[in-house]
Amino acid sequence: MSSCASVLPTAAYLSSRYHGAVRSLAAAALFAVACGGAPGGDGRDGGARDGGDAGVDCTLPRQLIGSPYQLRYDQAGYLANGERWGVFVSPGLPAPGYRVYDLAAQCFVGGGTAGPRVLDVISRAGSKLTGDRADLSAMTGGNYLVVLDDGTRFGPIAVGPAVYAEVVPQLVHFFAAQRCGPTTKAISQHGPCHLFASLANAHSGDGIAVDDGYAGPVTATIGPQVDAEGGWHDAGDYLKFVGTTAYVLDVELLALRDHAPALDANGALAGELRWGLDWLVKMIAGAEPYHQVGGAGDHDAGFRLPDADTQTPIAAYDQRPLFRLATGAGRNLLGRSAAAFALGSQVFASDAAYSAQLLAAAKTTYAAAKTRSAVQNPDPPDFYMEDSGDDDLALAAAVLARATGDAAFLADAQTFALALAPAAGTPVGWDSVDALALSEAALALPPASPARAQLAQKLDALAAPILASGGAPAGPGAAFRYALPSFGDGSLAESLGAAATCLAARRVDATANAACAEVARSQLHWLLGQNPFGVSFLVGLGQTNPQNLHHALAQSAGLMLPGAIVGGPTAASVLTGASLPLPPASDAYAAWSTDELLYEDSAGDYVTNEPAIDFTAALVWVLGELS
């Protein structure tokens, strides 16, 4: 065997560890040196190789540069226990012939002519856009190339049990960059910011307590000073929300409670979630609950370094507002936070004192949630508007029931969960934890109980449209088995949330929802490059990532932010509704876009290119459930 096979582990390492063009060029150059595949070279090693059948020509043809065909595939790779496929996209050309080349065996192991044709539209560039399905099932384990009859090569493509091993470590990097408060540049790529101490001797401290809805100037003299430092910046600006923080903690702690060895062997994610929990305790479990730090003035202040606020306050206010819950409101946020505290008490059970503190906070916060009938929305409300907190309360009761064995919590969980009536196909998200509440409540009940059977039926109905997308996908993403029929704002989070809903139903009724595993894998593939654009929307993983994030720290410091997940592809109508200009026909992704499904890599587009902490949550859950 030549040196080609021996260099593949290093090439694969380069492909998984470094960004964009640097990563791609490094891996390609290393492969070219060992395999004779440099651009313009003939790439020929001679006849049959180890692992090839006698008489089979294992010779790689001369590599073609600039092919009109592109293979869209999962750039992280494929699990061996799932389907393996991709889509060849082209400007209306016939379906290509292709072969699969095993880099270890140094020979071809499969191939054929692509098909069926799954995409045939006119792009926003005015050209044809077609797609033909590629069967990659010949890839059984290892690293592979896909080679067209004209010599074009795609890959290397990995298949194995650990192809997603870098996902959670990347997400931890992103959360670290989102840290607010007493962090360091070594950890977060920015210095300490929005400190409580800044209230007394500088600007932009966290925070000054104000009533819900307050919109005036904020200085250190107008209200009580409250320690609200810490936590995570929510998205591309420097606001902090109880709602999204508690949602992230609910879903990711739930995943760690059940799948920690597979997801977080070194405890790095748990440690980062503890940072968020500590802030949530400050906000919710003290003498007076608060729901948000910073407001519209912060959101509209433009790109800047977070630590720069201490020297130069934003125009809207000198110090940072800390919003109280409105009277009688907060059922959603208190319920969601109670669930996070209860889950934290389980995940951090080895720290007895901390676990007990969290469990006590869970009980008191849950009791407070039951006394409030109204939801609490942010300031202004359209940041994260929702109309019900019943799903949050049901989840909190179910988690507390499983954590404590207390019959009163179990009775509440059954009552609240049976009353839920989410619309079929609702994804898990910051505005709906219905699927998780139904699943947790069902699993807390005896297996043969009538109530558990009823909850299983609710879950089956909730997941049914998502489950059906596996066999009969619909909408502009159907060629790639995108689980939802249309594209809105935050489509990647919706796709992963749909997978989470389906997998939650599978937890309770595994037989009826067995195909949810493949639906979920398809959403992972979409996220990581198997989409019309060939973009891995998880920054730092895959050959092609978003380069121009709508993110204050990334733009101000010139960072790429590994682990960030952007909003993702959308529809033209969504951009128009958000008062954003449509990308021109000359845009780099226009040839792969339509009005129903488009993407642009622009720092000015907060729909397609702004990352947020809540986009990570369902991804962690899905990886745990597929482990």
C-alpha cells in the first residue's frame, strides 16, 4: 500500500480542525503530495491496489478543475448505521456518472449514474438548478472520494461512529465567546464586560433594576443596583434573556442527564452550562425575579467589543437596565427556569451542595410559576414573543417528578401534560418545549398506565408530519429531506427542533416512530453541508462555512467564532418582511437559491447569518438521542 492511506488520518484531522480556505487547502495539499492528485497532475498510481478486486482498474483519473457539477454532502461525515447519500447539483445538466473510491483500499468500491432527479427549478441567478440523488451506501467505514466520470473529485468523506465528535467541543467554544461578566480574553476572545462593579466607577454595569416596559434613560442613580453580571450574550448583540438561557439549559442539561458519556466525556459542556445556571439563579431565584438585561438601545447600538462598553457607553443609556417581571406574569420563564434548576441538580449530583441548592431553587421557582397565569415577554416584546407557559410548567413538573419521586409533582406533570395541545409538527424551540414536556411526563408515569398511553398518542400526533417528511418530504428543501415545508427566520433551529420533536416521540413509542432517527440524521446532514448551497452552517466544521457573521464580537475583533450556528436559509418574503434587501442575482449563492429558499453570506443579514445560543440546543439533544 502506498503512502496515500497512511496520510489520510492527518488529512482528516486538518479537515476537522481548521477553518475555510486554510483547512481545505491544507488537507488538499497533503492528500496531493501522498496521492499524486495535485490540480493539473494526472493523479495516477497504476493499476489495481490493495483491497481492489483482481482485474478492477483502481486508477484515479486525471482530476478536472472547475466542474459544473457539485456534490452536496455532509461535510462532517456519515454515521455507518444510517443512510448515506448526497445530491449532485448543476445548471440543468444530465445526471452524472460517478464512482466511490475507498482511500484506505485505494480502489473503487461502488458507483453508478446519479438519480432520481429530485430538484428542477430556476434559480435567482436566472439559470437552471437541478439536483440528482447520489447513492453513497458503498461507503461503509473509513474515508472516501466521489469521482465523476470526467475526473472531478469530491471529499474526503468520512463514515464512522465518531464523525460528529467535534460538534459539542465546537459548541463549547461558541458559548465561551458569548460569556458576559468576569471572563478573560483567553477564554472568551474578549475581556471582562458588563460587570456589577462597573455601576459604581464606570459605564455599562449589570445592572439597574427597572420595571417591565421601562424605556427611559438608565444611570446608576435612578434605581437599585442589582448584581446581574455573568451569563451569556444571547446572539449577535449583548442582551441577556432568561427565556433563551433557560431554554438552552433545559434542552442541553436534559441531553447530558441521559447521554453525558457520549456527548461530554471531558465535562466541558457541563462546565459551560454551569456558567449559565449560576446566572439564572441570580436572575430568577433571588428575592425578586428579573427577565432581561439590556434593551432595545443595546440591540440597536451597532457592532462593538463588549468590553469597550465600560469605557464608552452606548447612546441609549449609561448603565444597563435589568427588567423586573410584570405583576402576575412569568409563568413561562419561571417554569422553564424551574426545569433547568431541577435538571442541573441531577447533572451536578456529584457536587452535593450545588445540587441541593439547585433543587431547592427548582421547587421555589416552580411554586412561583404556578401562581402566575400570564406569560412574560421581553422588552420590547417582539424579540421573543410567546403566548403560553403551560408547556414550561408541564416540563418543570415532569422533571421534578423524575428528580424527586414526589407524587405531588407527578400528579401535576400528568395534569399539565394531558392539557397540552400543540399543533402537529411543532418543533422544539424557545417558544415550545411541548414535545419534551410530553415525553418527560410520559416516562415518569408507569409504563402500563392509561395516562402514559394518552401522552404517547399526543406525541405520535405531534411528530406525525415530521415523521412523514422522511418518506414524502415537501417544500423547497424536499430534495434534501428538510423536515419542514417552508423556510422562516431561524430555519436551522427549526429543522433541528423538528428532529428533536420526532426523537422525543420515539423515546415513548419507539416502534411507531422508529424512522425518526433517519429524519433526524437528514437534518444533521442539512446543517453540515448537504443543502443546495454546500455550506456547513456550524462554523468551524466542514470545508465551507459562513464567513461574514452578523455578530458584534466577530465583526469587531475579526473572529470566525467556531461553534456558532447561524440562522440559515430563508425565503425572500422573510427578508422583505424584515426590511432587508434581497441578495442580487450576482450574489455568490444566487445560482443555488430560489425565492422560496435562499441564502446569503452577509454580515448585514441578521436572518441568515446571525448566530444565537438557542440555535445550539436541539442539536445537542439530537446528537444525544442518536448516540
